[in-house]
Amino acid sequence: MSDAPRPEHPSIDQIREVCQPDSIRNRTNAEHWTADLFTRSISPYLTRAFVRAGISANGVTVVMILCGWAAAAAFFIPGIAGPIIAAFLAVLQMLLDSSDGEVARWNRKMGPRGIFLDRIAHTTTESLIPIAIGLRLTLESDDGNWAWAFVGAVLGALVLVNKSLKESSRMALVESGLSLPKKTDARPALRAGWIATARRAANFVPIHRAYHSVEQTLVVLAFAIVGLIAGFNGVAVALIVLAIAAPIVIAGHLLAILSSSLLRNPEQ
């Protein structure tokens, strides 16, 4: 029913037909693992509610932004409750991330403003989370140790650097007059050698994915639970582990981009 008029009160089946075509569900480079696990199963119900309420896709994305910021702020809640609420809100953000695109497809209103707001949602949330964790640890320390806030701020900056690599590679293509890869395209091929081997190894231990909002909150929650049982500050350990791994992830990401076919001159 892609060309047919949209009903004001769609059914769930109609939402799925229009908003979740195979071209969306089978995107190899765009779908987050939570989409396959559960968000794409739940999102049509949320999408239908937004459509019936007359809320635009950009309106949903704004809610998504606020949800992400709330996930970061949740770390100021003392004890294990903070990481639990943060992880829940981060997952809810991914649910809204599925729904805003579905609302846009249903209303046939997809444009650059929505993409811009979506990037703001992910970029700000993923960088604010480590900053909030660092501030939490500073506030919890007996002597108000600002070293924790500094580590959190540095990690937040490194998260932005890592995200900028992907955006810079896309901008390089645009400024070179080349076409951007579609979300349905396969991952850019790596040249043979140790970098390709390292990339395949990383698929088994995907530390490079640990800096998305959901993964960050789940890593902190896991360490917090273990720390609660074993008697150490798991949130602090999680921040240290993520901070130590970040430069390695950035270096690997940079080498992967430079060694792939993505930026290769087609005339060469």
C-alpha cells in the first residue's frame, strides 16, 4: 500500500507493511542489534500511537534526544538504581529510534532535518554518558576527586573523535563528488593483511561497539552488578576500562577506514 492513501487509524499489520519493508529490516550496516532482538517487534505499536496522535517524525526524534539525555542524567541516581535506569532509558531511546523512521515513512515525510536530529540524538547521548559517569564518581568520592570527572570528560571527547571518523569519511566522499554508500550496501572491503585479520577478530570481541549508548550503559551496569556482589566500585572500573580501550578502538577504526575500499580513488 505504498502508493495508496494512508488511513488515519492504521492497523499494526499496515504499519509493518509500510514502515518495515525488507529494505529496512535487512540493512546490514544500519540496524542495531536491539532491532533484531525486540525493538522492531515493539515499535509498530508505538508508531501507531504517534501516528494517531498526530505527532511528527521530528517530534518523535526530539523525544528520543530527551530520552538519551535522561539516560546520561540517570547516572546521578545513587547506587545500582542509576545504572539500571540509565540502561532502560538507553534501550528506550533505541525503540524511539526505530519509531521515528517508521513515522516518517508512514507520513511520507523524510528529509535531512530528521537525519540531522537523529545524529544529534546519538552524538550527544553517547558523549554525555561518560561525562555523567565521571561527575557521579567525583560527587561520590570522599574528597571530591575531580580526576574522575576529568577521565569522564576525556572519554566523552574520545567518543566524539571516534564518531567523527565515520562522518569525516562520508564528507570526504561528498566533497570528492563520489556517491555515499547506501545502508543496504555491504561493509567496505578491507585489503588483505593483518588489518583485515584484526577486523575479523574484532567481530568476535566487538569492543568497537561498546561506545554506543546502549552498550555503554550495559557495560557499566554489568560492572556495577559484579562490583555490588564482590565489594568494589564497578562503575569506576567500567569507566577506566572504557577509557583505556577507547584509543585502541579509535586507532583500529582509523586504520579500517584508510585500508578499506571506501576512500579509494575509483580511477586508481
